[in-house]
Amino acid sequence: MTIEVTLTALLTLAIYSFLAGDNPFYRFAEHLLVGLTIGYTLVVTIKSVIWPQCAIPIGNGQLSAIIPLVLGLLILLRLSRSLAPWSRIPLALVVGGGAGVAIPAMLQARVLSQMEATISGTGSVTGWIVLIGVVTTLTYFVFTREHRGAWGAAARGGRLFMMVFFGATFAYTVMSRVALLIGRLEFLLGDWLGLLRT
Amino acid sequence: MSAAPRRWVFAVMGAVVIGALLFRVGLPIRITSETRQVYEQLESLDSSDVVMISFDHEASSLPEIGPIGSAIIDHCLRRGTKIIGLALFSEGTAAGYSLLGDRARRAGAVEGEDWLYLGFRPQYAAAILGMGEDIPQVFETDYQGRPLSGTPLGMRVHDYRDIAIVVSLSDGSMPTYWVEYAGARYGARVVAALTAVMVTSFLPYLESGQLAGIVPGMKGAAEYEQLMGLPAAGTRGMDAQSAAHVVIAVLVVLGNIQAWSDRRRARRSP
Amino acid sequence: MLRDWLSVGVAMAAGLFMTVQYFLVSESANAAYRTVLLWMQIVFAFALIIGVIGVLRIHLKKLSRPGSGRIYSGTLLAGAVLMSVFGFSGGIERGSAFLWVFDNLQAPMQSTVFSLLAFYVASAAYRGFRARSMESAVLVIAALIVLIGRVPVGEWLSPHIPESADWILNVPALAAKRAILIGIGLGMIATSLKVIAGLERTYLGGR
């Protein structure tokens, strides 16, 4: 059992102490975690992105790299109340550029491919169930028409499909959270206390 | 629920998981088709192929994503397949570097020849699209600041045509963007290795063939380990996973019985 | 006002170019496309720093106020300074103090925080997962089958449980998620078109 394992274990227990209620040990660990994460983000962003993509090219005489640097500095003006409006220019580049690349990607990969897969699957019974599920669920999301009569029945069918989806997602959420718990308890019982057989 | 019964629920949950970790029975693990699909594709690669592994997750999901990542990395290293690592999430950067570096060193793989870690790029859409055009333009240097052109593996990769499979190790919706930007536009073959919570979101992409496979959560890691014949963290955790799921299922049933009897009592009383 | 029009103009031009570029086969257009992608990444990196500075400012203010919160704000700031000093002065490679702190403190603590949810999910399963109507009954039954069917104990109990779980996941759950995906896709296309047309301007500050 090394010092680092003991330190990690104590901080892990400090966080688990929250199960008994909010307390100073938990709050200490929580704030330490946020602080470390902030420092980490700052270091990784600067060393891994800004330095190699802006500073080094400018240092090598690549003057075109000044433009994204200026845009980046403009976005930092968001921190100043009077100069904040200038930060909208680089933000507009990201939002506009993102919108531009999203249109063909969404249309091709999300809408058309998914529709194609739905229709091409109708050679089997399950394919037909999927088609009915897709159509009725989409019906539920049409809010410009009142959900009455046949339309309402379809929308209610869509809700049932969604309930199955939410139920399955809940089950997988449990799986995820339990996996994290297993990982941490394995650490405490195995790495720290040495109680687990490998 | 008041604090006292809630703490009982906490205690039962903790005790059951601890008990299942201490006293493992080794329930058989069924291999699902989605995990087998990923395994078989990586198995078909050889030392001339390059796999790109993107660590698209936060540090919080490491206990779940770590075993999946380890299994996939070990598989690639065993096949001699080259690995290029990168991260589209800030926290995935150090996590990926540690995981890939540790597994590679254990296997005796040479950095720069057998594996390479590129580091972090934000704005995932721009980064994924950018790599479709020119990987060295997006990553001029690796994680440690060394020029990509200075390594044999770095010199080999120019865009997705040089990558056999992209594996997105993700705890969020990032594989969607890999499918929509790298897959649809540049024809990259994408595999999603996911935390379980995200699995249901990606089944439509798997069924439509836009995803080449899914490794679902710690259970997926356990399946992958079984396929490789190397039981590790995923397999070790499966009894505890089963036990915890049974506890939750019992709690759901008990909660419903309680609610049903409460309603019946309320109806009878005037 | 001029700045707003400039911002809208930048968004429209960037959006239009990035959409049209998809259909163009031109080396110069491709070079411009790659440049815009690179700039977007750099701008986004600076945006991450805004978040960092924002949190630091809040806790620096708290530090100057009396009360028990000072200790916690001090802890947070100390953590941020420690990690920054380690990262900037000692490097981020294997064997560095930066990576040691990440591997042994930051990552384990983060996953522990999220693992707390396992306990709260258990509590919520007892308290809130009630079959009060036909729809909620469908939800509960689907959850129970997938919950048991996707772990080894389900296979051990009966092969029909994992088979049922597979069917639920690959047929009705898939259909609902596919419809949601198509709906979101159409919504995103509509929003993107509005951004490019200059009709959607909430990114300028909620107006």
C-alpha cells in the first residue's frame, strides 16, 4: 500500500461520506476536485492547443496564425462588461461555421440514412414494427395538430414506444452507475486494503 | 422517502456490491453480437493497419471506459496493429495518454512506430472534419510537442484513408459526430466503445450500418476479454454488476407493491 | 449595433461557405475550408479558458468575504494553482507531477462523485419507479427485462430473458430512438438554416 493509494483512498472515502449527509470532508474533496479540474483544463488547453496552433506558428514567422489568435483574444473580451459585444464576432464564426457543416451532415447521416434503414428493413415483421414505431413516435412530436382521433391514437402508440426506450435507457443508466461504483470499490477493497483475489 | 430508509437502501446496495466483489462465483458471460462484431473487425487487421482511438470521455467514466479501452488496445497490440490516440474531450487527453501509454509499454510497443498519442483538439466537428482533409494540419505535433513528421507512424497517416477503423471511446454523444462527419463525409469506419448509459442512443446507427460495432459498457469489456481469452477488470466486475442489478430490480418491485398496497388502503379508508 | 451586424454577417458568411463547400471541388475552396476549421478549434480553445477564468473570479471574490466558505474557495484555488504550476513548469508527460495528480487524485475523485449516483439510482428505483398507468407499466417492465437480461444473471436464470432484452433494444427502443434522431436532425437543419439566413440570433445574447 503506497502513500498515493492511501491518499486516493482517503479522498474517495471523503466523497462517499456524502451518503451520510453534507459534511466538511466532502466539501473539501469537492472543492479540491473542481480546483484541480480547472488547473488541468487550463494547462491542457494552452499546452495542447493554443501553444502548438498559435504561438509556435507565429514564432516560426507564419503570420496567418495571428488571425485566429486575435479571434481567440476577442472571445476573452466576454469577461469585460463593456467590451463583451466584441466577443460575438468569433462566436459567430464558430456558430455559423458549425451550422454550415451541420446541414449536409445531418441531412445525409441522420435524416436520410435513418429513414433509408427504416424503410429497407420492412422485409421482416420486426422491420414493420420498427417502421410503425418510427412513424407513430414522429406523430407524437407534431404539435401543430391536435392529438385526437386516428392521429391521437398514433401519437399514443408512439408514446408507448418511447416508454420502452426510456425503460431500456434507465436499465443501461443503472448499469453505468453501478460500473463506476464497482470500479471505485475494487480500488478500495483491492488496491488499498488488498482484500480481493486477482 | 425519509433519510432513514434511504440510508438502508444505500447500505444494502453497498453491502451487496462489496459482497459480490469479495466472493465471486463467476457467472457465465454471454457474448453479444455487437461486441463480437467489433472483435472480429479488429481481429481481421494486421501490422500494416492503423487504428485511431479517440478518448472522447471525461475522467469520471474511467472505471467503466478504462476496461473497454484496455481490452481494445491490448487486442490491437497483440495483432501488431498500429494505434493513433487522440482526445476530443479535455479530460480524455491525460486519461487516454496514461491508458494507451501504459498498455503499450507493457506490451513492449515502441512509441512513434507502434503507437502515437496526438493529444487534444476542441470543437469536435471542426477537428473531425479537419482530420478528414489533413491529419498533420490538425495535429502538427504529438501530445509531447514532437513534430508528427518526425515519427514513422506520424508520417504514414494523412487522412481517414490511412485509418482502418476509428474507435470512439465515449461517455457521451461523440460517436454521433464521428459517424456524421468522418463516416458520412469521408467514409471512415467507426466503432463506438460506450459507457452503458449511451448504448440505447446508438442502436439505430448500428442497425443502419453507420456504426461498424458497439462495445457496451463494462459488460462489453467483459465480453471482449472473454473473446480475447484474457479475463481482466470487466470480467471481475460482472458478478457485482449482476448482484447490483438484482437489488435494483427487487427495489423496483418492492416499491410498486408498497405503492399498490398504499393505494388499496387509501381506497378502503373513508 | 454595427458590431451585431458584423457578427451576423460573419455567421452568415461562415455558414454559407461551409455548406456550399460540401458540394465544391476546388483546391482553393478546400484550403479556405481547412483554415476555417482550424480557426474554429482555436476560438473554441479560448472559449474554454473563459469558463476557467469565470470560476476562478467567483472564488477569488468568495475568498475575500468572511465565513466558512473561504476555506473551500481557498482549497479550490490552491488546487487550480497547484495543477497549473505542475503542468506549465514540469510538463504533462509520463512521470510528471501533473499526470501523477491527474491519475491519482483528479480522475479517481471524479469517478467517485459519479459513482455516488449508483446509490441514488437505487433509492429512486424504490421511490419513483411506479407503474401507475399503462404507459408507466410498459416503462417499468421494459426496464426490468433489460436490467436483468443484459447481465450474466439473466442468462443464468433463463435464456429467454436476454433474448427478450435483445428484442426490446433492437425493435421498439430502436424505433423510438430513431424517430427522436430524425426529429432532432430535422430541427438542427432548420436551426442551422435560420442561423445562416440571419434569422436566428440568440447566440448574440438572447435577443
